[in-house]
Amino acid sequence: MLHFQKLDVYQRSIEFLALAHRVRERLPKGHADLADQFRRAAQSVPQNIAEGCGRTTRADKAKHYTIARGSAMEAAAHLDVMRVDELVDPALYARGIELLERIVAMLTKLIDP
């Protein structure tokens, strides 16, 4: 197992990505744009955490963790849109937001220790 795979923030981001897949599978037809944007935001979080962990300078690490944090916030906004449009199961919405709050908090500490 690589170092970044052991990080709690990375593991929670993978857990969120799996949840995002479940949410996307349940979206009715006609929401391909929203599904694609949500998928890209959800995938960006663990990818940028891994890339940041692999960087050697503090500034490079912070850059990728900041991108990951922004993608997590974007994913939360997509969930909000789905909630307003009644496209997401309330339990999946709540768990998704819970994971994203935790991810954002951990990334914030990684960016500004």
C-alpha cells in the first residue's frame, strides 16, 4: 500500500467516490450533464490528494490539496442541486455531505497546518 492510500482523508474520499457512483446510477435520464460534472468532481478529490502526497515541496502539496478541497465543495454543491430537484435519496445525500464535511476539514488542516 502506498503512503497516500493509508491517509484517512484519502480513504474517506474513496468512500465518497463509491457513494457518488451509487448516486449517479440512480439519476433519471435527462441529467447526463449533472452526472458528468458530479463524477468529475468526485474523482478529482482522491486524485489530487494522491498527487499532493507525492509532491516534495510544501507549496506543491498545498496546491493539490487546495484543488481537492475545491472539488469536494463542488461535489457538495452538486448534491445540493440534486436534493433541491429531488433527484437524490435523502440518506445518500446526508451521508455524502457528512463525508465531504470531514474531507474538507482534513484537507484544510493539510493546507494550513
